[in-house]
Amino acid sequence: MRLQEKLNGNNAQPADDDTYTTIQIVEALYGSMAKAQLDHVLAQTEALRLTNASKRAELLDRIAVTGALENIFIAMRNIIEGSALAESEKRDLFSNMATWPVLLANVAEQQSVEA
């Protein structure tokens, strides 16, 4: 039996450019078990592609992030010091701002464990 006959037997419809997908061809040639295996491999491939893309996009250079955050917190400190906030409020803000290096170190540690 020719491939076209098998595709017709599976009610496979070609795309607008008269081509069939790999899945349609595999299912026509080998049946639904091969299609299921191909679907599984394609799903695994896509999951790996997304994981790799995510890691490339989300992992930042720690030194660059540290430098950027230091500049932000220096600017914030200057604004707070020049504000009309009470000294106790300023102290509380500065105390909270001082925790960022520990938070960054914790995130870096967590990422190194996950990798």
C-alpha cells in the first residue's frame, strides 16, 4: 500500500502547501504506537529546549547584579537621608535594605544546588 493511501486511510489532511506533518506520516506508516513514541520524544525535546532557554535567560552574572543593586541602594539611601521621615523610620528602612546581600547569596546558593 502506498503512503498516500495510508494517509488517506488515517483521514490525514495536508497543510495548505500540500505537505503532511512528521506525525501524520509516522502514524500512517507505523501506527499509533509509533506516533505515541514520537509524541513522547517530541514532548521531551520541547521540555528540554524550554528548560535550557529558561536557564540561559534567567541565570544572571552575580557580580553584575551586585553592582547594579549597590547603585540602586546608594540612590535609595540618599533619598531616605534627605527625606522628612523620622530617624527611627530611616533606621528601619536602612536595616531592611542591608539584608539584600544575604538574600542574593541565598538565591545564588539555591541555584547552584538546583543546577
